[in-house]
Amino acid sequence: MLSRALRGIDIPSSPPLFGGRRRRVRLFALLPVRDGMRFLPGFVANAAAQVDGIVALDDGSRDGSAEFLAAQPEVVELLRNLPDRPRWDEIGNHRRLVEAALRHGGEWALAIDYDHRLERDFRTRAEQVIRRGARRGHSAFSVLTRELWDRPDRYRADGYWNRKRRATLFRLRADHEFDTAPLHAKKAPLQSQPWPRTDLLVYHLGMLTPEDRQNRRERYERLDPDGRWQAMGYAYLTDEEGLRLRRVPRRRGWVE
């Protein structure tokens, strides 16, 4: 199912492959990692079925993340920062990932984290979104993030949580205008706005347990104590007032 913003758009013609299939875009996952071994094996198993390759950047991991990624055939390039890097550079890391994907002939990218999982038919749905959106000149789209909560088959569905989305699916371009915010920077090229909403689903395992949620809140409160880069602050990450959970739909679920 596509969002209302994209319904009714005629699918443009494109060169068929053998058997009359349309040519798929060359889609890479852009993956920044720091100490992600808790989630990385599942990430690779999940994402590899949906993308043409993974471009990864290890940001000084000490838990074996870099070594694990280097051994995965799905990882077309692994960039590395030293463990004693002077600072966390979200903007620079994303820039390097985009540049690497372009070097490898990427056409489209999905910016994603190692604790994310793609719905089982993400690629098929993404191809439809890309083709239909192209007729209106769109080259980037927002996807829904479902926060898995307490159980891997339940997601939070009340208030803000039910409409959480980010523009992370975008056409790669050499003139990418990068957001310069040091925290929570937008991943799609700024000149590709507006970013139509889709119902493509990405599930997030990083908020699964109360401990995960507390750790996430404390991390961001250390990085952004005054809420400069997120006006709503970070207390909401552990606030369960009005909590409503829904079951992950079987046909829109995720697998590793």
C-alpha cells in the first residue's frame, strides 16, 4: 500500500529485464556502526535480501563490529574511524557513506541503523514508490519507523509513535546538499524536498526493553542537554503515559 501522496501516479515505463521484468534500481544500504554486535548479524541477514549491497562505516568499534562487517560479502565497502577518533562526526560520516555508494555505482540509498529491520517486502514496495514518485519529480521519500516495544512482535502505536517517520530513502547524487546539524541530521539531500510520505516500514529494535529506552534517553541527554537539536527533548523516550501497543502485521513483518 502506498501513501495517499503517491496514489494515482502512473507508473512510468522502464527498460525490462529478462522475462519482461522492470529494471530494478541499484539500491545500497548506508550503515554507520559503533559497537553494534548485539544487532549486526541480524541486520545483515535482514537487509541483504532487500538491497544490492551495504556500504558501512565503523566509527571506532571495540566489540568486533568492524571485523564482522569486513567478513560479510554483502558489504561492498567498509570505511573505518579509529577508536580514539577526536569526536563523533555524524555529518562527516554520512557524507563518506554517500560518496562511497556513488563510487560503487549506487543509484538509490537507504540510510539505516544496525538496530533497524526492514519489512519483508520492503524492496518491492520501495521500487513501486520510486517509479510512481518519479512521475512527479520526487527523488526522496520518508518511511515509517515502528518502535518495537517489550516484544519483537509488538510496536508502540499511540500519539507521536504511530506517525514517526524520516526521509531516509533517496536518490544518490554527486551534488547532495547535506544537513549540517550535528545531531539528528536529515539524511536525504536537502534540495530533494518535499519528501512525500510513504507507508514503507522500518522496525527499530533499539527501544525494545526498558533498559534500552533508559540508556537511549540518557545518551541523548548527554549529547544534547539543552534540547537544542530536538525541541521536544528526550524524556518522552521513557514516558509510557497513554501506551498502546499493536501487533506487527504478519504480511508486513520482518525476518532475519
